[in-house]
Amino acid sequence: MTIPEDRLAAGARLNKLIFAAAAGGTITAGWWHGWPAAGGFALGAAVSWINYRWLERTVRRLGEKRSSVGMSVLAGLRYAILGLGAYVILRFSRISLSAALAGLFVSVAAVLTESIIQLCHARNLDH
């Protein structure tokens, strides 16, 4: 199964948008609130990007003939590992919890931005 060119471009653009939002948010958090906020935002953004990549890989594998039970267990383990890692880092470090939570929304912001880009592109095709 091949992926259409416009979807490939959207996927590449999403990765760039996630990176741009992460970099911009980290710099802004550091500027206004210091390194604990910058570290927290960067950590949240990194977890957000990892989660995006895992979801993307899972969606691509949905069409393959694999055990759905195995995929479910693997997904559960991934989230358990992410949760445990976040707990340990946030519990035993000085980074900002609120900044880390804000960083978790980086991929959401990128997807919303890509949606707006797609809507503008579709509107331009109508005229």
C-alpha cells in the first residue's frame, strides 16, 4: 500500500511543526521563568513527540496482519514506561511540573496548525 504524496508532505510538515513548537516553547519558558521551566517544557515536548511517533507507527501497522492483543499489550507497556519515567523525573528533579504539562500539548498544537494549513489549501483549490 502506497501513501499519497500529500499525506507524506503533511507528515513531514507535522514533524517540523512539532520541533518548531517545542523549540519556541522551550526558549519562551526559559526566558520568562528560568531553566526549570525550560527543562520541564522540553521534557514535556519530547514525551509528546515520542507519543506522536508511537501513535503514527501504530496507525501504520493497523493494516498489517498482526495480533491485536500483542499490539494492545505493547501500547499499554509504552504508556506505563512513559508514565513511570515522567513520575521519576518530575518527582526527583527541580523542573517545573506545569511547564512539563504544557509541553505535552506540543503535538496537539502541531496537529491543529496542520489542520488549518490543510483547510486553507483546500479552500484555495475551490477557487
